[in-house]
Amino acid sequence: MPPDDQLLLAALAFVIVAKVLVLATLPLPRRRRRPSMQHQAKPVSVPADDGDARTAAAIEAFVAQVAADAAGGIRPPSPSEVMARRRAVLTGAIDEPTAGPPASDAPKPATRLAPAPPRPSSASVADLAGLGGRATWDRAVREESARAARFGRPVTVVMAELPDLDHLADHLGRDVADRVVVETARLLSSEGRAVDRIAWLGAARFGVLLLETEETRAPGYVDRVRATADDWLQSAGLTIRLSLGWASPADGSDVFAATTLARQRMHDAGRASRAVRGIR
Amino acid sequence: MRTIAVVNRKGGSGKTTTAVNVAAALAQRGLATLLIDLDPQGSATAWLAEPSDDRGPFDALVGKRDLAATAVTTRVPGLEIVRSSAWLLTAEQTLRGDMSVGVMRAVGRLRPDWAFVIIDCPPSLSYLSVGALMGVREVVIPVEAHAIALPGAAAVVREISRLQSSLNPVLWDPLIVACRVNRTVHAREVVAELDRRYGWLLARSSIRESIRFAEAEAARMPITTFAPDSGACLDYRAFTDELLERHEQSQPSPRPVPRWRRLFTRSSHAAALKRRAV
């Protein structure tokens, strides 16, 4: 090979090797990531600061532990259980990132409910829920007032209401609203004791008499009911929430006055809840 | 800036009286003090300022406003108060753990415009109280000098210890102060029992029972203004001195004196009781 050609070949080889070395040391350009389906599938926004949510869950577990110690041994939820429940409430019961359907294809809330039981023409919601009505409630309050006045035993009145039920019925139908009322009634009964007296007071309101229970101990029942109701309503895709208020007769007052106070606190709780959720 | 929460589960133990009068005593020493009334009953608010039902404190505790902006001045120069609101009760029921985080963040975001921030907590270990305990470094537990108060005090000390290990490691060991100490043998025995159980956690000063506190509250003035020469005021001044001295002496919490050693060491409180008896 002539020397010029050799020189040319050597120069070419040098350039190629140099280029390979330079390319090897340079950082690779980042590939633009295509948005994955799992991010598109997330239908509800997650709270911006998950650390605060974890802290709040730890606090709720701590307070539950304190209350359990005071009550004598009921197992409180662990922080992980509280966190899981909060996450289910906030993200629509989706715990793992899965490639679910886009939000627009999500099933309508009405279809997620189990079909309502066949309703006799003359049956009332109270009959379906197995509770007494207004007359039963009035009699129970009179009896408890007399018992409290005579024996001085503690009693706490809990008032529960589904404040946006008419709105729900307008949008999803009366059957769905009745179903919600029946399930709420079953929830209030199942979380209480056999001695507690529960009645349906019409529309979306319930009254509960917690016998032998002081006002400071009522939050145990109220918290259980609220948590279970929130879980169920959230998983059913409903935006309404159960409002609860409770009160015990103060010195010199009776159960009727406590009922009025509990109702007022229930309304206040409902207003605060709607304010927090940004609902007018 | 020192942050102190005044907490006890039992109502009537002297939390509000202690919070208000210690805050006033500090302000009178020239130390700018902020009193935060977290009790929805609003006793401290009614004592020092005009009750108000605006949403300002509530908005501050949920992060929508600066807590310092909701402070109002009182009749005591150098003492400001963040007033309580009825919104706190319903907010606590609704927000629960989020309320605690809100309180913690609001206290943590306070600028060091005050030398002391004192928080009057509700009479229960609720979400508001836990939030306050997570935002402060010091805790004062007023305990009534009555046997019925002892189990509650034990429960609070235990819960604070649990909170120190799980939620707020920088929280100092609590300072217990015996309140409503009258001249009965029973009260002296209760104080001795507190000393036996809690040793160095118990403040050397104790607060006597006095009708002057109720009179001062009715006049809407702290005891340091209403009756500056009264024994009750002197008790709170002595306790305030002890608070100031405590900060200078101890940073990390010293270990409690073992029980067997207490047999051989003279109880400082027993000595103080003897001096008072003489």
C-alpha cells in the first residue's frame, strides 16, 4: 500500500476511535417518557403533602390508643390501618397504581349499589330498616328522661343526618336515596349495643339514645359510625356524608334539652364538613 | 422563643388560671408573650379579651391564615392572645388528625416576635391538645391538690411520655405544678404523694387555693394586675421564676432520680412545705 494511503487509513482510524471515545464519555440524552396509563387512570387528586396525611394518621392512632386505654382494652386501629382507611377515602379506594379505565369510563355511582330490595307499596323506610319511627323515639326520650331524673344514670343523645339526601334523590332517584337511608340505619344499629335505642326521625335523620353512657364516652361510638359510613359512602361513589352530633343532659336539664343540643351540634358539624369539602 | 403547652385531662385543675397568670407574669417582666386559647370553651379568651366567634383562629389553624395575624392585644402590656372560637369544636370533630397537624404547623410557623408562647389546651387529650403538644417543646401539667386528681395526672404523664417517643421527640419532660393547695392535711398529703411519684418533675412552687383568682377572672384581669400583693400572685411569680430558671439549667431532660435514691435525698418540696408551715 502506498505510504499516502497508509497515512490516510491511519488518520481515518484515529478519527473513528476518537469519536467512539468521545461518545462513550458523553452522557446519553434523556428519552422523553410517554405518560403511562396508570397516571391517566387516577381519577381523584391525591393530597399534595402525603407526609401530613401520615402524621395525621399517626395522631389519630395515638388518640385512639389513649381512648382505648381509658376504655380498658379495645384494640385501637394501628397507624397503618388508619392510613389505609384515609387513603381509601381520599383516592376512591384505589390503593395500588393499576392501569384502570380512564375517569370518563368509570361506572356511574348508581350502578355500584346493590339492587334495592323489592319494596311493598305501603312499607316505610323505617320498616325496611327495622327501626321505630317518631312515636317510638318520643316515647324512648320520655322514658329515659324519667329514668335519668329518678336514678341519675347517664345517657347520651346522638343525632345523625344525611344532609344532602334530597339532592342525591334528585340526581340518582328515590330508590338510591332509600337504599342509603336503610344502610345507614343498619350501620347505626350494628355499631351500637343491644340496649341502645335507635329510631328513624323522618327524611334523613336518626336519633340514638346511648344508655349508661356519658358524653365523654360517646365519641367512641360516633367515630366508629362516622368512619364506617364514610368508607361505605366513598366506596359507593357518593359525595354525601353523615353528620353527627351528641350531647348529654347537663345538670338541671333533661334528655329533651340534650336532644336539642345534639341536633344543633349535628347541624354545626354538617356545616363545617361542607365548608371543609368546599360545598356550599 | 419558648413554647409551652398547659395541659391536663381533668377540668378544674387550674389550666386556664395557670396559663393566663403565668403569661401575665412573664409579660410584666418585659418578656413579650403570646397566649393561644385552644379550648373551645374560651375561658382564657373571656378572661383577657372580648369573646369573638369569627373564623380567624380556625382559618389560621387549618393553614389559610397566619396565626400571628389573629392575635389581639390585652390590657396587660406585652401580652397578646389568640382567641378561641366555637368553630374549634366542630372542626376538631370533623378534621380530627388534620386538625392536630394544622395546630402543629401553625405554632411552628410563628415568627419569634414573642419570647414565650403559651397554649391553653382543652380539658382532654383531644386532637387540639395533641396538636399543641406536637408543636411545643415544654409542657406544664397543673394538678389539683386532691386525691381524685392523681389518677388523671398519672394518665397524662404516661400519655406525654408515649407522645415523646412516638410523635414529638423534642418535647421536654413535663413540669407538674400542684394547684389549689389549701391548708388541709389532705392537700399536703396529695402534694407529698406527687413528690413521691414524680420527684424532680414536680415544681418546687405550688399554687394556693384562693378566691382572688375567681375575683380576678370576674374583673377580667390577671392576678398580677388585680391583686399584685396577694399570696396567690406571689405563688405564680415564684412559679414563673422557676420556669425561667428551668430553661437556663436543663436542656436535655435529666434522668429521673431512682426511687431508692430518694430515700437518701431530702425532698426539696418537703423542705418547702416545712418552711411554709413555720
